[in-house]
Amino acid sequence: MVEILRTNDLVLISVIESILTAERIAHFVADQNMAAVEGSLGFLPRRIMVDAREAGRARRIIAEAGLAGELRDA
């Protein structure tokens, strides 16, 4: 799995998850349970991970949704 996005923005994570789910791209949000460690302050970013074989397609779809600026460098 490779990281395509890292953010603290829970709304953005939800939007990206919806996009990936609609396109049937398997994904995983890493570090989302770190809230217990950080005290629910939201300063630790969550990472959206996808299979390396789907990374290009996932990036393209996210860019087409107008969110290219949120993507991590390949």
C-alpha cells in the first residue's frame, strides 16, 4: 500500500473515502485511531493508503474531483 494523502481534515478524509469507495478502489485510513493517543486534539495527520497498483488511478480520480492539491507527491 502507498500513501496518497495525509491530512488532519476529517471532512476531506470523508470526501476522499467517498470518492474511492464510489470508484471501488480499496483504501485504508492509517492513524485514525491515534486520537486516543493525542487526546482528540486532531494534530496528528491521518494517511489515506491505496494499493500501489491502484495509486495512479486513485490520484487521477481525486484530481478530477478538484482535489489535486491535497495529494502527496508520488
